[in-house]
Amino acid sequence: MATTPSTPDNTVEYCSDCGRETSHVVRVEIRTESQKTENAEFSREPYRLTRCVDCGSESTMRMNNA
């Protein structure tokens, strides 16, 4: 499944490393959480990935925990 990052100019969020609001590249990725079970193909969850354009800091959040 392909993901398309957002345009950095469109996503401004607070960056804890920079200590201010900066442009971020944001994407959603589907990840398999448990690969050891026979039902692993059904154990997929959406994750929100962000990367600060200024400092490169990255963060990941499981969308079901948002």
C-alpha cells in the first residue's frame, strides 16, 4: 500500500525538539503488530508518522491510542 506524504507547507505542528511550531511531513501507515500468530494478517493498525522539516525529529503514534 502506497502512502503519500503531506506538503510540508500545509502541516504545522508543535515540535518538542525545536520548542516551537514548525512544518511537518505527516503520513499514515498501516502496520502489522503481531507477526507470530496465525492471524497476523488481521492484526493491522493505523499509525500516524510525523517528521519535523526543520530538525528531522520523528514521532509515531498508534491511531487507536490518539
